[in-house]
Amino acid sequence: MLDESVQKLINEAVRWVRRCPRPMAEDTHIEIRRLFKIEDFADVDPDGGIAQKECQLRETLQKED
């Protein structure tokens, strides 16, 4: 069983998809995917080391642009 808040988000996404115009003339499928944030993985990174490495990588990539 899905968490109530997750189910609410899924229902909202389905309502949004139903309102959007059909992108193709023929039958198509639209996938609804969940996006994750680093905070979603706090249980596997209790000391924040992974989040810190990600932040450093983002800073390095921004400097390269």
C-alpha cells in the first residue's frame, strides 16, 4: 500500500496528464515517474558525506561551464 501523501501526488499527476493536449495523433503512453532529491536518501547517508560529495561535484561542474 502506498503512503497517503504519495498516492495524493500520483492522483494529482494523473489529473494533470488528463488535462494536457494529446501530443500525437495516434495512441501514445505517458509515463509518470517519481523524482528523487538527496533528502530522500538520508537514511543511507546519516553523516551527510554523500550529500557533501554531490555538492562539491556540482560546484566543480559549474566552474567548468
